[in-house]
Amino acid sequence: MIIYKYMDAITLNLVLDSFRIAFAHPSDFNDPFDRPRVSRRPYTLEYHSLFTGELMTREAQAAEADEAWNKCAVSSFTRTHDNALMWAHYADKHKGAVIEIDAREAGLTSTELLIPVQFGSVIYMKRQNPEESLARGFDALRSQAVTGGENRFEIRNYEGLQRLFLTKPMPWSYEEEVRAVCSQFLYRWDDQDESFEGQWKRIVKADGNPIYGLRIPSRSITRIFAGLRYENLGMLRERCTREGIRLMLPINEPSNGYEMDFEPDPYSDR
């Protein structure tokens, strides 16, 4: 399975330095509507907890659900490398790049993930999932933690987890997004910078929020598409040659109109 990830030039350099793909907490998504919310009421009313069966207020129930959901981390990809809107939004106005990833080689199809990428197609919706549907999703998430299988993909829980992690407002449909979701390493992270023999690395960003880098083999990045405004093409060419990654350059011809197209870099594709 081939997937793509848009990024700015700084992020690309970090990826090529470390060969890690970042996963982020759902609370750090750039769209606040891109997260399931158990409704909060302005009055106190007791409901049975989604997880323990105990009576609790709506506010407490919502906070419990938020906490459980935010113990997971998500990495977003797309099915296309030539989406002009995404180049403008996610690749620093064409000054960045898109990396092409062989998902199987990268370990992103592994059932050790809560949701492997081949099951991670995002569903675009006009209205959010109803609350009872989200409740089943939170129950599915909690049941995996209780049984000790919190990080592994389990088909019996897929429908519920899909409602939590794989639905998004309709205006975002142009992204053709697919996601990978993980969780177990967050439960067992403790205070170490690395976990599971260096497979995961926790990095605290300047804003204090952590991201989690999954190590991937260098061979899993098969091509890099440079933006039309990419500034340090010579260095990128050298790195692609050294790592055996095929570099693709944009074709900027009037005959192309608004279509985006790429061709192999003649200096590195030898």
C-alpha cells in the first residue's frame, strides 16, 4: 500500500535525519470539530459511566472519555501526492515536499497498531456521529485496555473505533486522508524518551505538547516530490542519492494548466 505525507522543508529534514514518522495526540488536531465529544449539559444529571458502570455527572463522563481518547496518538496520510490545496496548506506554500511511503515496509500495516493504515480510511460526514454511537466507540477503546490488548488491531472493535478516529467534517474530503492510530506505547511510556527498544521516541515540541516518532526503515520512503519553491534542492538531491530515494521534480509548463505533474530528477535518477 502506497501512501503520502505532505510536510514543510524543516520537517522533511527531520524525517531524513531520523527516519521517524510523527504521531500526535488527538487533542492537538488543527480542527476542533475533528474529535468526538460526549455532550456536556449546563445542568447536573447522573448517567452511568461508559467504562465503570458507576453513576457520574455528564461533565465527569465527558472528561473521562476525553482522557481515554487522548491516550492514543494518530498519524495522518493521504492517497495522493498532487493535490494543489494540500501543497498550499501542508507543504509550506509549495516550499516543502511530499514523501511517498510503502506502508507495509514502514510497519504501518502492522496489527500491533490500534488501527493499521489499511483500515484507516477517513469517512467524511455532514453531521457528527450520534452520542450513543460514540459511546460504543469509547467502550471499545476501554475494553481493549481492560483485556490487555489496547494496542493491537481487533476487528471486533473496529466499528466503534472507526467512529472515534476515522470520521471528519465533510469540507475536509479533498484530503483523501488515511490514518494510523496507536495506543499501547503511551500507556507504558513512563518517563523515558524512548520505548520498545527505540522503536518509538517521544519529542516535546516548543509549545510543550509531545509527539511520538515511529522509526521506519529508510527503504520505506520510495520517492520524494519536491515543491516548486523548494529552496535547497542541491542538498535534497544529495540526500536522496545517498539513501536510494527517487527524487521527483515539478513540471512547470503552461501547457499543464492547473494540473500538477512531476518527473524524475535528471541529476539524481542515474
